[in-house]
Amino acid sequence: MEVTVLLPAYNEELAVGQVIDDVQRVMAAQKSSYEILVVDDASTDNTASIARSRSSVRVISHRKHRGSGAARRTGVEHAAGKIVVLLD
């Protein structure tokens, strides 16, 4: 795996699906292997389920809200890619 695109998310149900779709479109045009990793920071909406509904997306969920820094740290620790790209 060359690239992990990391998306920390908290109550982003209105945007997370479109962001994932956009990332998939851009990365499909690249020659690098990639994964999309969403770290759901204990959202109270449908963020995690929307992210899970997209193909080729891995979701890690925090049990309690810990903040964007903790979500980023969790993502980096679990990233499979040699390069980690963080989006916000």
C-alpha cells in the first residue's frame, strides 16, 4: 500500500460521502495503490454508516469523542500506506 488518505470525522454526515467519492475519483486516476481510512470520532449522526457504505473504505470508530488530534493519531497508527495524506 503506497498511500493512506486519512479522514478524521465528527458529525460529518452531510459531507463525508461526497468527500470519499471525490477522493476515490482523484486517486483512481493515479498509479499509486491507496486506501481511504475514516476515523469516526464518536459521531452522533450517520457519519460512520455512510463511510462504511462506500466501497474500499476502512472505518475506525472511537467510543467517545476525543477530538481531531486523537482521531488523526489513531488514523496514523492504523494507516497501511507508506505515505499518509490527511484531509480535514
